[in-house]
Amino acid sequence: MTSFHAAIVHPDQSVTYCGQVDQAHVDEARAIAQLDHTPRFTREPSSRPGSLFVLREDGDLDWYEPLDAEPFLARTPDTEPRAGVLTADVPGADELPRGATGTVWIPGAIRFGDGSIGGPMDTPGNPPRVVHHSTESPAGGRYLESVASYLIRVAAEPQLIYCPVTDRVGQFGPLNQSGRALRNDNGRRTNREGRVCIQIEVLGRAKDPWTNGWDPAKKPGWQKILSAARSWGVPDAFPAGPPAKYPGPGKPRSRTVWQSKGGHFSHGDVPGNDHGDPGAISVSKVLYKATTPGQTKPAAKAKVSVARLVAAARRDVPAQDGHTTYPADVRIVEEALVAEGLLERRYADGSFGSKTVTAYAAWQRSKAGGGYRGSAADGIPGLDSLKRLGARRGFTATS
């Protein structure tokens, strides 16, 4: 029977060694964490076979390591950019002022670790970006500390970690250097792509997007994160499209878009990676921009007319492939259906054809779309189901 070293990692990163335990003890710790009423959560890192981490709400991290495991060595940070990786010929890259700097350490953020997680960017002339992750863990309590301890122990730190329940922000390293929460894309280091590549781990699960029921106007911590990203010139846009629903088919991970476009990306957009987090988070909430008296208000949400959609469905379906009636309205809805994982991106062409009708019918049948059945889920938009889709995807439905 396997024996384990048992230790507790505290929020200040100090470690208390508790001695050796047997397999039965570890199995019991895992079983207790799986109980619904127990505020604990387990992680078994692929990089440490046989190891078990138990995340606790009080911020402590229980750590079980097999006695015969190889000595634990965190990856040391790279100190130099990789030779031979050249900046892509990106339109607009020269618009980023050379030598200009933005926020390096976010004021008020909790510091985790020693601040040394990465190094210089490989392609600093390429556009700046933010990558969104989800921790696949609970939020609230002191899970910020627990998850931070775990990420440090497995050497997979982003620059930032955020709790949407408490609005607390943690920071592992400077924003102008690389994190290490992404896999490389063959020989290209995705962690070092662009002027900056600010990675954010948000406490939550991809299947239940953390923006559900979350109001960015009441979250100054998140607003600090956005201000820091904007200080580096990160555009308020998702160039690869809204994050895809999880679980679901996902979407293509375009190397061209990733390397040539600045803005916000989901982990599910990054080439060379296979994770689908953070799920279908709300783009409009993530990119929230607060206003103060005298400032111009943010642009109003796009409006989509249900009457136009109905007309488009009735005209586009019997017409030849690619026929469009109200393409502007239809594209907004099709992009929303793509984000929900109900429509392949190649069919988001502004034509309300048979593929879009089928996808919209699936939305109507879904719980979020109203749970319609039979003839009520015919794929022809109604005001109620369209309002539900707009609420999730940042547009306004009108009659």
C-alpha cells in the first residue's frame, strides 16, 4: 500500500509537515472533500502522478505526496526571450509606442509567491492580449488563497487570480512578464506571445460561467484588472469571438488570429492548448467600462428585431444558399448561437438558413432558452426566447 507525506500549505506559503499517512487516510480525505456539505475541493495534478491537493475554504491547502515521488521541483522562470522567434508582420503593431509601459503591479492586489514566474516576452512588437481561465473550483471564502497555493506548488501560475464572489484580486508576477498557465504551441511559447499576455485565473467552473448573476459595476477589483489591461493597450474586444459554451464542441483555435490580433481571448481560443475554459462568460460584463460624471456613456447594446429575424427565416430558408434578408440582425444572433455551442462558426454568415433554424430551435428547447417543446420550438425566434439569448450575449431584443 502506498504511503504519503502529508503537509499543510498555509496562505503565507509556509508549510507545516504532518508526517506520513497511508492510502486509507488519503482515500478518506478525498471522500470527505466529495461530500456536498463539505467546503473542500480536490485537485490531482497531471504533473505530479499520485499526488492529491485538497483546497480548503479557510485558505489552507492539504498536500499528500507519495513517498517514492521524485523530489518536487517547481519550474524555474525563464530569464530571456527565446532566440529565433520573430515578431510577426502585424498591421497596426507599430502603433504601440516603443518603450511605453503600463501598470506592472495592480494597487491593492494580494501578492502570492515571490513575484518571479516568467520573463521577457518573445514577440513584444505583437499586439497585447489578455487570456481568461477558470480554476474549476469553488469561489468565495478563502479559496483565493487555496487555489493560489495550488498553482504555485504545480508551477502553473498566471499573473492574476480573481474571486468574483469577494471581488478580491491576487497577483503572482509583473504584468509585463510572462505567466505559465498555457502550453506551448509546438515551438512557439504561447505564454510569451505579444507585447503583454496577461493571464487571469477566475474562481469558478466553465460549465456554470462565473459572470452569471455577477454585476461588474459593483466590482471595483475587476475594474482595476481591466484598467491595468487597458494601460498596456489591450483592446476591449474578443478577436476570436465570444468564449464557447462548455461542455460543447468548442471552436477553431486560429494561429493567425492569436498571433496577429490584440484583445481578450479564452483559454479555449489558444492554439496548442486543449482546455475549454472559462466557458460562455458574458463578453459585455467582462469588458465593462465604468463612467464618471462628464464622461461619455458606453455605446448602447446592439438591438435585434424579432420581426426582422422572422422575416429573414421565412425568406432565407427557401432561397438559394447564402441568401440574406436582414444580415446585420441575423449575424448578431448567429454569433450568440456559436457562443452557446449550438451553431458551427462557418454557418454564421448573416443568412437565417436551415442550419441557423436548427440551432435556434435547440436554443428554444434549452432550459436557458425557455424550455419550449413541440411546435413552440420551431427555430423561428419569438420575443421571449430572443430576450433570453440577448441577456446572455449582450444584445437587446425588440419587437
